[in-house]
Amino acid sequence: MFDQIDQWAFTHDQGARAQKLFAAVVLAALDDAIADDKKYGNGEEAIARWARSRDGREVLMCAGIDPNERVVEGMKTFVRKGIRTSVALSREEQERRAEAA
């Protein structure tokens, strides 16, 4: 009986790790688009094109994100702000935004 429970737990944990891996790919794509936006000025179009592509939709779904137009617009807005994902997800940035609001 414990073998079945251990197998279920391992499988579930493995799926969660895979989802986190694909989420990291999405964050890397956002960082690349921000870099392209600063360098070439086409970051918003690049992230929108990627998110609407077959590969982009597949990665978003594997990351647990519904690849709809609202998500694409949110990603474009994030790129427009120009704040890298590591900074945007940091505690200091969240505290700074809370103080500003």
C-alpha cells in the first residue's frame, strides 16, 4: 500500500517540477524580450509573436498558463515596463511598489 502512495507522490512531485521548469522558460522569454526592447525596440512584438506561436502556446500551457490574448497583452505590458523578471519578483521591488501605492 505504501508503495502506491509513494509512487503517486513521486509522480505528482515530478509534474510540479516540470511545471516550474516551463515557468522558468517563460520568464527567460520575457527577459529576452526586454533585452530586445532595450536594444532594438521590438520587444513587445517579439514576445507577442512568441506567445502566439505554436511553441509559445505549448510552453505556456506546460507552465500552467492559459495561452489566451489577455495573457499576451499582459506579457507585452510587462515588457513595456522594462523591469527584468528577477528584479520584478524580488521582495525589495514589491515593497517599493507597496509604498508607492
